[in-house]
Amino acid sequence: MARRIPGRSACWIALACLVVPMFASYFFDDMFSSISYLFEDPSRTVLGWDAVGYGLYTSGYSVLCVFGGLVVCGILLDKWGVRVTGSIFVGMMVLGAAIVLYALLSGVSWSLQAAYVGCMLFGLGSEIAGTAVTRSIARWFRGGPMALAMGLQLAIARLGTALALVLSPRLVAEQAGHVYTLAETARPAVFGMGLMAAGLILWAVFVALDARRFPAAPRRSVPVMPGPDRAAAPASGEETGDEGPFRFSDVLKVLGNKNFWLLALLCVLFYSSIIAFKKFAGAILVPRFGIPAQAAGWMVSMLPFATVVFAPLFGLLVDVRGKGTRWMVLGAVLALLAHLLLAFAPAGVPFYGYLSMVFLGFGYSLVPAALWPSVPKIVPDKVLGTTYSLIYWVQNLGLLTFKMLAGVILGRSDGSDGGAVSVELMFTALCIAALVIALLFARTSDRHPALALDRPNR
């Protein structure tokens, strides 16, 4: 007798298990963002890292991702399945975090090198774990509120960033003239490691739920999320269903898909205009609007807090009303308005900085809420992991490039308003290009209604 798919409540239980590892990942990644002043002077900590060393440590996150690891592991995700591949890379994420924690607590002479290696493992593990989570949501919520589920996952993950920005300064209180011990410096990492342990346990729970819903033996039918009045369909095989097994030649088909490139380009252009901006927000907001660094930190923290509230709401809107490509266009327009304000608004007036963050926060919620649920509509399920990984690879490559360009532009300035305006012109150009791509994708939706890109998800 075929197993029956659990009801709607099981889908939400699975989602609850999936969001915790991502919440922990975002916290651990940003745990030093708001207390990076610790590393401005190596004499301030027993650890002895300086700003260059801290920068080297943070750069480790993208190294394995950019140099092919993300694409190769995405292919493995489709080849081996979510349960096997996801478990390997959730484990790698936790292992990398543990190595970083050991480096911080031990204070050995090679602590920076150890932390760098740990950050590389953590980064690749986090990205593939994120791909596994997104792929799993797409499978569990197909035929149901997929955009809402992805919006909730995104919101809770970014809440991890918000918690890191707020909690780390409390865990490591600023004290003038104080030399921070190894234990004091490592407090955010200890807390983050606790979150990682919880995430690992809940991932194991999800694997058990997924094995029950998607038995290993392939079957012909493709499951959909059951509604209150819909009988549960027979479960399919973990990764194949009626589309056949994954083959490496399928990767070439993804790369030849015009819609894949439209989404990948929109992703890299849009995210670069926001994520790269966040990394240099203080160097932009302080000279542009004449505010202290602490106020600039609160100003930019509006972005993750906004997505916590609005990403699920916009996801629900996409599920109920559809028009996903139109919401992408609107999000790109809002991001463009935000960067135009940051570049050309009157200097020394903080109101314009807050207004730009409002626009950017709405855009940062709208575009992802519509973009990520569109991916399963343009490629078969059996290559979802590969497709998401390819998009993330393009995104990481762009982020690496535009972060470097922003650093070069600001490095050539003397800290004046002129440097901030110059780098904002680059972000404005990215938003214009993102808007063009969003409009092209909307036109594709109009010309190919069979893709159901603008159709409600339920």
C-alpha cells in the first residue's frame, strides 16, 4: 500500500524544522558585524586580530562558493537528494562554525588561519544548506502557499542577522581601555554555536519527516500539498517523480534556458545593490547625512527588520493574487528610488536616509518573495537544486566583484561626501539594470502564459 502524504500541518512542521538552521547560519555569519571595532586595534583583544585579519576571516565565506564548490555541490544535491546532500552540508556548516569557535577560544598563534578555514567550510555548508532548504520548501509546498513559506523562511533567517546586530554589542559590551579576553571575544560565537546545535537537531527531525513523505522508491505521481478537502496523493520518489533521474546533461539544459539567465541576472544585480551596500553603509550614510556611526547602524538595521515583517506578507500576496513578475518590477523600482535618494538627496538631512531605507526595505522584501518561487516554474523538479545553486553562484560572484569595486571607490576618496556619492552611482546603475531585467522577465510572462509565472500559487 502506498504511503499517504501528511496533511497541511505536517508541511508547516517541516518548515519550522528548516528555518532554524538558516536562522543560526545568518546569526553566525553576522555575529561580529556590529562589534567589528574590536579588531581595529590588535591590542584591544587577547586574540590579537587586526582589521586586515578580520577582513581576511570574513572573506573566507565566499571562497569555496565562488571557485566552483557551489555549482558542484548543487549538482550533488540533485544527484543524491536533499536528505543525503543536505545532511552533509548542514554538518559542514556546523563543523566550520565549531572550528571558528575553537580558534576564538584557544588563542593559538594560528587562530586566524584556523578561523579562515572554518569560515570557508561554514560558508559553503551554509550556501548548500540554504539551497537544500529552498528546494525542500519547493517540494513540500508545491500546489500550496509556496511563496508564503519561502517568505517566512527568508524572514526568520534575516531575523538571525537582526538578532546578531542587536545582541552582540550586549554580549561584548564596549569598554574604553579594556582588553577583551578570549572568552569575552568569543561570546557571540558561543551563542551562535548553541543555535547551530539546535539547527542540527531540527534538521535531523526534518530528514525523518521528509523520508516519510517522500519514500526512496520512485513512483509515477508528483505530490502536491493537500488542502483541507483534497485527498493526499501517493508519494513520489525523493527526487525523481515522473521526470526521470537527474543527468549531468540536464545542467546544460539549465544553462541554455533564457528564463534561468533572466532570474540569475536579476538576482545578482538586485542583491548586489543591497547586500554590497550594507557592507559599506556606514561609510555612505555617515558623510551623506551627517549622523554618528551608531545612528547609521540603527538606520541600516531597518532592512533586516523590514523583511521580517514584509517578506511573509508579500509572499502571501504572491500566493493569493499572483502577478509575481509585476512585484519584481515594483521592487526594483523601489530599490532604484532608494539609491537615487542616497546619491542625490540634500546632504546633512537624515530624513532622506530613513526614507531611502524604507524604500529599500520594501524592495528587499518584494523581489525575493516573487523571485525564488518562480524558479520551480521554469525548470523541472529534478534540477531545482542545480538551478538554485547556479543562481547563488552567479550571485556570489557578483557580490564579490561589486564589494571589491565599492571598496576601491571608497578607498580612493578621503571619507568625504564625494566618495559616498560615487559608490551610490554604481548602486544606482545596478538598480537600473535590474529594472530592465525585471521588465524583460515580465514580458516573458506575457508571451508564455503556460509558465504560469503570474498565476497565483493556490
